[in-house]
Amino acid sequence: MKNLGFYPANLLLPANREPAAMTKWSVVACDQYTSEPDYWQQTEALVGDAPSTLRLTLPEIFLEQPGVEQRIGQIHREMGRYLTEGLLEEFPASFLYLERTLRNGTVRRGLMGMVDLEQYSFTPGSSTLVRATEGTVLERIPPRVKVRENAPLELPHVMLLIDDREQTVIEPLIAQKGRFRQLYSFPLMQESGFLSGYLVDKAAAEQLTAALEALADPEAFRKRYGASARGNVLLYAVGDGNHSLATAKACYEKLKQTLSPEQALCHPARYALAELVNLQDDSLCFEPIHRVVFGVNAAHFMEKLAACYSLSDEAQPGAQCFEVICQEGRKPVWVTNPSSNLAVGTLQSFLDQYLEEFGGRADYIHGEPVVEQLGSQPGNMGFLLPGMEKSQLFETVIVDGVLPRKTFSMGHAWDKRFYLECRAIQK
């Protein structure tokens, strides 16, 4: 398995896995609901004093609030307490087969393991086995580094995608799960669906490993993508949690400078937990990530946008469209001379320039109703963007490198990965 980049991990799960306890333990990814403080207040009330991943992570809504350093220190202390007080149980060298029932009733299937950071890069144009799918915002990494670099534990919300068109890796586990040990099954908080986890046995682990090896074969790679299959094999594309994985990479590269090659080979910080999901899974939908900007004058913004691009109020051949929401209302805008292959790239390029020159702040929102609510308030603007087809993902990354940042989201905020599994990352 040394060249596969994805391996069984020494997983830590709550020792108390009763459904009620697990509902309080498992909390949505830190980069969700960043403009909705009510969600996090409700989460706090639901968790109360119970052991929870809420105490082990830093929701991004708190990043710019006072007391961040104190929060990070408390996170590290809680991690240590959970370890020393026996609140966690270890499952060595294990894969977990996961079934996540989404809010709409469909089931997303995944495989929990760890990814080798030596085979991952978030640099645009990289040719590693594991690659970022979108641009990495480098300024978002340092706050996350502060959480991870001295943390005894990691908690993942990273989702890696494989383009397994014949469904050879994860899907065979469905029929085998009857002989697996079920480790948990419980409802997720705030109407976010249901989650079940099964310990993959040795025979199934060997089968899925062989299937990954076949998927990673260079000839199979060239056959899948034809003329697009340039350079080295792309086996895993980061679907969610790119900045968390980039943070793990940054921390490991810094640590590696203090290690011998032999130490680096087996140091736990060389790896990061991630859930593997098949791009072809029927439940997997790509949702657009919309934008809301705060502290701007809508008339001035549109004046500058019209000076940058040729705009039309009606559909034009070859034009890109997005909808603009402000206090005055909502309307579609067509850009007839786009600067990117995707509308999100055309808009993002202008947003970056405008906010740097004139001030204001942008947030990235999953879900149209929140964009409408926030964008229609005085001093705000919202932008609703079209989605992209998931079939375009791998070939686009292979040929063009990373997509514009925050191009797509794998489902709504309530369907995002919840924190649950842990892994020790210090020696």
C-alpha cells in the first residue's frame, strides 16, 4: 500500500457511543454557518456540558472575535483531558465504512482512513496523487495552524473524491457490512440526517486496497480521461476541507525540518484523517457557493463592475450569468466578456480587486435563502452563482489545475461532514 496515499488509521472514537451521547458529540464542520450565529448558539445549548467535538474545534464564526487565543488554548486542554480521562477508545489500523443519511433521505457512503501528506499538494498545477480542486486562500491557513500545531489530536472534515466509475472501492462494502462490527448509529443534531459507522474487516480492507491499486494504474488513468490524461495520475481530489488539509500539510512541512527521514516516514503528523467518497455516488451533488459582501455601496459596486466587464440585462450568446441581490431588489446580470471559464471565476476576480481597493468583506454562503436575507440588507450585496457539473471536476483539475476558490460545495451546509473520529498526531 506504500504508493496508494490512503491508509487505515489508528482511530479514536468516544468510549460512550450511545445515540444520545453521539448526537451531542458530533458537530458540523467549522467552516459552516459563518454568518449565522444563531446556529452556533443553538449548538452550544444542545451540547451543554457533555463531551463534544464542539470543545475540540474552532468554528470560523469566532475567528475574528476577541479571545481567539484563549479559545485555542482551551481546545488543546480539552483534547488532553479527553485523552487522559479515558473518554476515547482506540481502533488501531482501521478503515471505517460510513453511511450518512442526508436530510432529503438519500445515503452518502464513505470510507474513513488517513491520507499521506507527502503525496498531497495545494499548489496550482501540481502533479501529485492527491490534489486540491480549488484555489487555497493562504491567509486562511495561519489561524488554523495555531489550532493544529500544538494539538494532540486531529478531527477531520476533509472529504477526498475518487472517480470510480465502475464502483469498485466503496460500493462493494454495502453488501459486506452485515458481517462488520457497527460502532455507532445515531441522529445528527439540528435536522442534519443520520450517521452509521462500521469497522471494515481484514478481507474487505484487502479487497478495497486492490481496487484502489487498479484505479491508480497509469494505463487505467489514461483510459479514463483520454486526451485529458496529462502527467502523473490524479487519484484523489479534495472535495471538502481543502484549507484544513492545507493546514495539516503546512504543519507537517514545518515539523519535518526537525525530523530525520526515518522519523518522518512514521511520524503521525505526516498523515491526516479524511473520508473517501466516490464522485459517482448518486447522493453526491455539487451545489454552487454564493457570495455576500458587507460594507459596500451597491450603486458604486455596479458602476465599477460595468467598467471592468461588458454587462447586459438580457441573455447573450456565450455570456456568463449571475444574479445580484441588494436592498433595491434582485436581477440577473450577463457578462459578455468574461475573464474565466466559469462565472464564479469572473466574479471572484473582480471581487478581489474591488474589496482590496474600496474595502468591505466577503463571505461564502451555501444556500440561496441566506444570500437573499443577507444581501438585501442595507450596505450588503448578494451574488447567486450557477453550479458546475461534477463530471467536469477531475478533467478540469488535470488540464487547468485548481478551480477558482469556493467554486462548488458538495451539498448544503446541513449535509456537510460532521466531526466525529479523532487521531493522535503527536509522538
